[in-house]
Amino acid sequence: MFYCREQELQTMNRRYEKGRFECVIIYGRWRVGKTVLIYTGQGTVLCPKKGKIVKENKTTMTSISSINKTEYILLQCLCQSFQQTGKTAVDLSLTDQEWQQLLALADRHEVLSLLENVWKPDRFSKEQWQTVQSKTARTVHKAIRLQVLNARLTALLEKEGIKAVTLKGCTIARFYPVPEFRKTTDVDLFVADQEEAKRALQILEANGFHPSEGWHANHHVILNSEKKEVVELHTTWADDFKERHLNQSLEKLQKESGHHCQRIDFQGLKVYAYEIPWQGFYLLIHMLQHFVGSGFGLRNLCDWVVLWENCDDAKEREDFWKMACESGTAEFAKAVTAICVNYLGLSKEKSPVPAENPVEKEVMEDLLRDILDAGEFGYSEAERMVGMDGDSWTAYVREFHHQMHINFPQAGKIIFLWLALWIATLVRFLRNNKRLNRAPISAIMKKAGKRGQLVSRLTKNRTGNSSVS
């Protein structure tokens, strides 16, 4: 849904009605919805009929039945891209405008490069196909560069007695039919021991990496090199959740995780990777962290599919399910897996969720709708910031208090400082919202409340009382 875009829509319609060639420049800050405004979105779409831009549509999609044709076809194409053998190009009857929408949607979810071997070049204009090939080539080039960097940094830290586990990147890409087609933007390294993590940071700084000042997170430090390479040094898998039981489970599992990783040889490059159950559980927590934030997109679901399709050991799936149940994340795991089975081709026999633990269809549909709307980490909608645990006024208060603890983890432990910290959190929020030119606060709160209903349903069993099959 678009907010405060009436003037832009009126201007674009007036230009279209003139019936002559004109160039309209649409510019603005990051994440304000420029691409969505042009091509596709909940509030405004570029009409397939003659390309006319239509005015705001108040209809909100709430179920899978309202997934549009472009979204459904993208899911089909991704499902086809995961097949190792017997792959044939998808022959789809789409208008030029629908192809343009499909390209834009795939690009927003950062899965465009996965589809080059699925689509037929003759279905696109020359310019469109060149765009697909160009973006795929950049994805492949960057993936190779980061794979080499990953192995180099792993060896550098290991030489100093530090074992750094690669959380995503090439350790997930190795399961794809063409590993380099998975888009990778940085190197994620995890060092469980706090003292070793401090030493690792010093070593990376001594080798040309410098901490970024433009990003705030408690569970990792972002470092940049002069070559614009990005490394995330993680000390925990995620920031603290609101649920104490889940945080306690994560703390316990993170300490144990060092015994469940192994050195792998990926295309001649040596890195440390988790065993599949532990890799799967980390991916689940990674998705959950983003889900209760601004959301996550289809690329994470693609990782989920290829990981479990390459797991042939039933015991490993049982180990994962045990961790999900004991940590209280089973409901979320069930919904994510159900989407992958029903729409992305994950085999039922490879599902990490036992068949006797089905998810409610409505919950699965609503989560898929949220994922499709979000794009890559919620970038498609400017009003996305958090998903609360419910939509009551107390949920807003709890979420604001939780954000205070995230922003001030140490000072937040001192109760008599809370009032000052609440004010500081509000000031930081308002300043960041203005700097990023996001949606109005009322729109952000409305979106948070709406998503809070889904968050509440998917996290209702985070009590550690789920049974283990």
C-alpha cells in the first residue's frame, strides 16, 4: 500500500494522457519505493493494458488466492531452477509488460541470477535480456571474489588459533545447481568466544578492514575494505529476541555449535561450515530475526529448499526438529517449510518438519504474502520496520521497550535509566526515519500492528513446550 503518493500518481497520469513521448525522471532516497511505484506494488500498479499507469487501488491482498500472476510464475520459475537434472526452459505466455513486472519482482527479491537458465532469451527484448545477463554476470563475479576472500580470511584467523565459521555465503551456495548464481553480498563469519572475537576484529583491522559507522547491530560488527568488500563478524547468531526462553536456548546452542562444524573444501577453497542440522537451525533463526524486523524475501526460502534437498539423512532432519521444538521456533519452521513444499518444490520426504506436524493453511498463506510483499529484507515497502507480537496497545509498548534494549543493551539493564533511554530511542528512531526518508510514522505503526497479528500466530509456541516427534 502506498501512502502520500497522490501527487506523483496524478503527475504520471497527466503525462501519460498527453499521448506523446516524454521522459519522466523518478528519483529519491533508498527504500522509498521508486521501482515499486513504476512496476508493481500493493497500492499502485503499472496496468498491463497498454501500459497505462492507474491510480491508487485500496485493495489489500490477504490470502494466496490474491497472489498475482507475476508472483505465481516467479515461484514456478524458482522451483524449476532448483532441479539438478532434466531441466527445461520454462515456456510462458506473458505480455511484454508482464515480463517487465516479472524481472522487477525477481530483482527485488535478489533471485534474478537464479533464473537465467530457466527463461528463454527470445521471450525478452534485446535490452531486457542484456540486463538479465549483465546482472547475472555481476552476481557471479562478486560471488567468486567473496568466496576467495572468505577462504583467505578463514585461513588468516585459523593461523592465529581462531576458528571462524562461515554462516551463509559459499556454505549455502554449494547446494545450488550453479553455486555462483546465488547472490552473495558479504562474508559472514561467526566466532563464538568473545575474547577470540575481539582478537579476530584486531586481525581484520590490521589487514585492511575498518568498522562501519553507518550500521547498528549488537550481534555483529560490519567491516569494509578499500575494495568495498564487506565482512560481518558475528559474536552471536542474532540480536536478543523478546522471549527469554528463546534467548537462553540460543546461548546454549551457540556454545555447542563449535562441536558441530567441519572444514569443507568448496571448489578448492577451505572454509568452516556447520553440519546440516545446525546450518538449518541458524538459517531459521536468521529468517526469524528478519521476520520480526522488517521482513525477508524469497532468497532465504531458496536457501531453505536447496539445503534440505541435499540432506539425505533422516537423523539430521530429526536433530534439526528437536532444536526447533526445544527453542520454541517450531511454528515458524512449520510455516516456512510448508511454503517451500507447496510452492518451491521441496520434496515432502526431505522436509525437516515431520508430516504429523502440519501448519494451519491460513498461517502459511499469510506468511507467503508477507514475504512476497517484503522483497529482500523488507526493502520493497518503506513503512516496514518491525513486526510486533500482537496488535494491541500493550504490544506497541512492549516492542518499543524491546527496541530500547536493542539500542542500549548495557544501559538498559539499569532500571532508573529507562525513561531517558526511551526518549533517546524515540529520538534515534525519528532521526533515522527522516534520514532514510521512510513512510510517515502513522503508516509505520499501522503496518507494524497489521504484521503483529501474523508474528503473534507464528511465535505462539515459543515456550519450549512443543513436543518432539
